[in-house]
Amino acid sequence: MPTALPLGIYEKALPLDIDWYERLDLARQVGFDFVELSCDESAERQARLDWTKAERRRLRDATDKSGVPLMTMCLSAHRALALGSADPVTRRKGLDLLQKAIDFSLDLGVRIIQIAGYYDYYGASDAGSERRYLESLAQGIPWASEAGVMLGVETMEGANVVDSISRAMRHVEALNSPWFQIYPDIGNLAAHGFDVGDELGIGQGHIIGVHVKDSRPGEPRRVPFGEGVVPFVAAFRKLAELGFRGPVLIEMWNDNRPDSMELIAAARQWVVGKMLEGGLIDDTAL
């Protein structure tokens, strides 16, 4: 079995008020292999998708200089620009966002875009929300295919969402494209009460990345590692059994705290310990 696999950290866990080279270099110093870029509902982060070639080149230069790539993107902006919205204008804006995210990823070397499994987060979801969501993705998948960028649906918290790998697999099978797979969040799975190991097994051969965080029922975010209900060792053991070798992303929000680097260093050490215990890596990978 290979001894190492990519272990990354979410952009929002890192200091905010520094330039990209500094941010990436700090991630390297802590021992992370990549950073996951955020494209959320904020105008600032969405504006990145409209950067000029020169602006994109500067960020690509920062990844080259630091040696830390932006391997993945969390495209959570679709909470507001819902792909399953009953409003055709909103769906069109959501598709435009997706196309720009794919183009941006191609220029920056991002390999995987995580697609939020929300059908219509803010809207009044109806019987057609899921159908419209799939129809929108069916339009976007050819763009990803042409760019060579993977799309991975995230298992989410909440109601009328892609809450499980079981449901995500229905969408993977319906869309039937190698460019659309699953990027599960084991914290969200556990918060919903699913058996995380069983769910990961259902996704065998279709999991292209994993979000790692702790959680509790009704509390899917900002739960310190070790204080929630996520069965980390069992999850990593199952991933090892499945032969998973894709990127693992520690998802944290440190809100520009002055001790953010100490927090992510401690989180990395804790998660790596659980990965070792579960057999997903061995000690020669350290």
C-alpha cells in the first residue's frame, strides 16, 4: 500500500490578512500538502473567478514558489445561486458561476471542485428541486469534462439535500459521467446519524476526496476534534479497505484568530494519529 496521500487544509483555517504566498507557505510549514480554495457566498471570494490572466498567474506563481498547490475548491456559493432553484434566472447565475469556477480551476491547476449538495438552500424546495439540480449539473458536466476538472458532490447537513452517499450515488448513476463523483463530508454524515463506514462503502470507486471535521447532531461545524460523534478511526479504516488514495481535507474555520496556526497544527497531528490508527497511512508517511 502507498504510504502517503495528500492531506490539505481549508483556506478559512489560515490567516486572512496576509498574501497568498505567505498563506501557502504557512500551510507548508505545518506539514500540509495542499490548500482548498473557498468560493463562498461573499462577493470578495466570488470576484476571484473574474480575475484577469495576470492576477491568476500571480496566484499560480505563489503556489509554485511555496510548493503548495490549490488542489481543490469548495464551491459553496451555490447556497445562494441554487442549481435547483425554481427561478430560472437564479439557476442561470448558478451555472454561470460553475462555468467560471471550472475556467478558474483550469488556470490555477485546481483538480477537483466540490459541489454543494444543496438543491435550493434558501428557497422553498419543492418536488422539482432535485430534478432541476440534476438538470443543471447535466449542463455543467461537459464543461468540466472539456477542462479535465473533476466535480464532486458534497454530502450536506439539513433537509432536502444530498445528505448521504446513498443519495449521492443516485445522482452519480443518473448523470453517468466519470467527471462527476462524490466528495463526502464525514462530519455531515455523522451529524445526520448515518453509519459512516457503511456509507463510505456504498461509494466505493466513486469517492474522489474526503472532507474531515468533527460534528454533533444539529451542530455540523466548529466542533473541536475529539469532542463530537464522528468515528474517525472506523472511517479511515473503511477508506483503507476501499483502497482510497485521494485527497483528505481538514475543514476548519479559525476566523483569523491569532492562534490559528497552533490550532491547525494540533488538528493535523490529531487527524494524522487517527489515520495511522485506521491504517489509511503508515508511519513511514510521516
